[in-house]
Amino acid sequence: MPLNKVQVPRISDAVAASLERRILEGSLKPGDRLPPERELATEFGVSRPSLREAIQKLASKGMVQSRQGGGTYVTNALEATFFDPWQDMMDNHPNLREDMLEFRRMIEGQAAEWAAERATEADLTRLGQRFTVLNASFSQESMDQRSEADIAFHQAVGEASHNALLGHLSAALLRLMHDNIRLNLGELKTVPAAGNLLKSQHAAIYEAIVARKPQAARAAAETHIDFVRETLAQTLRSVARRETAARRLSPDFSESTS
């Protein structure tokens, strides 16, 4: 009876799998440019034709793409399938924001718990860097910078959970809610002590993860999202009241009611 032949994996398949793993784990993020071919070929110990074949395999899956002017970049294919349809739904149905925050509470609570259990020293270093930037952003006027720092911190928590699906889903969710986060932070600037509350909430999440206290980390993350949910609801009511007041002051409105 003939023996079954051993299937030897192609070099390009092994390289593609390694690059794919880096994308899944978040080492390579959407928008990141892959290192030059020469560097990657040397790193993997393969020929440049084998490397190009591996990159083409990822391109065929939509995970990377070449851009005009040179360079191959990681796409957001893993997140776009979630993000794209829900963005329009969020815009057209504001009530979905509450459902999204409820879902975010569940995701981020679990992420913080797992991060406290699984984070490596490198994860904690990166999380500490994001936490420092976030704290510094509270003294800045730019809401874009503050919202980006907020998102970066929470995404670092998601990555430290070492669950690929949770990490990418968290990234998609945060990107989906970017405008709401910026709106909320802008409104909170007018609320006394809100900035200090947000800083202490993020500190509680960070410190619980560093102290390896999973349940405390989950509770801190859930407390933070509960605060965001309530203040966002207040924000939307405040915006609606201002828009109503502005319409009452407009000439067209005054003429139509006279």
C-alpha cells in the first residue's frame, strides 16, 4: 500500500500566514504600510519573488492593497464589513446610539477583564503610553485630538485582551462612534468636574489592568460606559433644545407664526 505523500507548505503560503497573523493580532493595523520588500525578504529568509507571491495572496483576500506612488498598505477589510452598513443606520436612526453604547459596555467590560488577565509587559507599556497621551489631551482645546486619544486608549485595552475578534470588533465599534465621542467630549467641557471624572474613570481602568485585577477592570470599564451613556443622552437633549431655540429666533419661523 503506497504511503500518503507529506504535503509540504509553499514558502509563500507560510509568509502570507505570518503576515496575516500580524494583521489579526493588531501588530499591523489598517493604514499601516508594509516594510520594504528587501527588509521583509531578509526578515523571513525568502526570495523576493516568494515574498511578492505571499503579498499577492493577502491582496486577493482584500487584506492589503498597493497604492499609487508605491507601497503596500493594510486595509480595514476586517472591520469594514461591520462598519459600513451600520454607519448609515446610525446616521438615519439616532436611537441606535443607545443600543451601540449598550453593546460597547459589554465588549469593553470583557476586554478590560481579559486585559487584566492576559496583558504582557509590552501591552502594559503601550497602554501606559496611550494613558499618558489621553491625560495630556484634557488640557488641549482640539476635540479631534481628545477623541483620537480616547479611542487609542480603549483600543489598546482591546488589543491587550489578546482576543483577535474582540480587538477588531472593538476597533470597528470605536471608529463607528467617533463622531459621538467627539460630540460628547465637546459638551462635557461645559460640565463642571466632568473632565476630572473622565480622567479618574480612565485611571481606574488602567490601574486595575496593571494591578491584574480582572473584576475591578471590568467594573471600571462598565462604570465609564454608563457615565458616557448618560452624558451622551444629556448632550443630545441639549443639542435638540439649542436647535429648537435657534429655529424660534429665525426670521422665517417668526413670520410663519405671526
